[in-house]
Amino acid sequence: MSNFKNPRLILASTSVYRKELLGRLGIPFEVVSPKVDETPLAGETTQTLALRLAKAKAAAVASLNPEAWVIGSDQVADLCGAAIGKPGNFERALAQLQLMRGSIVTFHTALCLMRGDIGTTVCIPTEVKFRNLKDDVLEAYLHAEEPYDCAGSAKSEAMGISLLEYIRSDDPTALIGLPLIALSGLLRDAGFLIPNSKERTE
């Protein structure tokens, strides 16, 4: 057991959040940026979009690294059937929070583990209820944390938790960007030893 070495693993993402989450599992991995067009297709639901993009990201990297296991993931926030993306700046973030206050938003976090052209894809929904807060509270939060690279404009793992009334999910890290409960199961099925105290992440 002490000589066990996990297979090669690649995270097909440049997200600092997904990199940090995967690092929690204590297994070595590489990071490769996937080249994928993330434009939604006509009539595509938010869940279908998340699943398609997670698989596309994994496939883009797996095609160049056929011997490695590749993780692709994508998250789409859904408010009444409409996708909510990353705001990018203060004005759009404020508009998002104003739109979502007092409402329930479902974050669909899709995950694909692939080697070669064969993969398994799952989607973990997280239901989030936003508090009905005044504009000055929302503005103060945005100035404090600047969550402009987060779909939904709030970091639940930090001060953004104060904007929420509840979070309901089977996988608590899904909302941050990578469902580790689901991923751990997929990795074990693929032959990874988790935890493996003899290995360390890079």
C-alpha cells in the first residue's frame, strides 16, 4: 500500500476555486485550461448547459492527454429558468443581487470525469434562498468582497454567506464550484486511493 501511486489526474479549469477544492483531496493533479465555447445553445436549459460544458471541458483536455483522467466542471445559476452568469463588474453584480433578493436560485454544478473519450457526468443542484436586503447592504457587500468572478455575485464561503437565508444541497462544496462528495466517488471508482498519505499535491 505504501508504494501505491494514483493515476495521472488533470483539472480542466483555470478556476482558483476549483483548484483549491480539488487540493483538499490530497492527491497530485495538473491544471490545464480547456478551450471551449461556452455560448448557450438555443432552447438549452440551465442544467443541460452545465452538463454539456462540463463534458466539453473534460473532452477538450482528454483528447490531448488520452492516458490521463480529466476533470471537467461547470456551474450555471438559474433564476426562474434564466441563466445568471458572472457579473464582471460592480454595476452588473448589484443588478444581479437586486434581481435575486428574496428569491430562490438553483445553482447547477456539473462534473465530468473522463479518460480518452469515455466519461461519467453528473449534476448536483444547490438551492439558495437570498435574503430580501436593501440596496445599501448589497452595495456594502460588493465593495467589501468584489465577487465579480462568481455567478450570482456572492461568495458563500466568505462574507457572501450573510446575504443568504439558506443553502440546500447534497454536496456542500458544489456551490463553491466542485462537488467533492460526488468527485471522490468517481475517482475511487476510477482507481484512485483517497486519502493517500504517501502523496502530496503540487
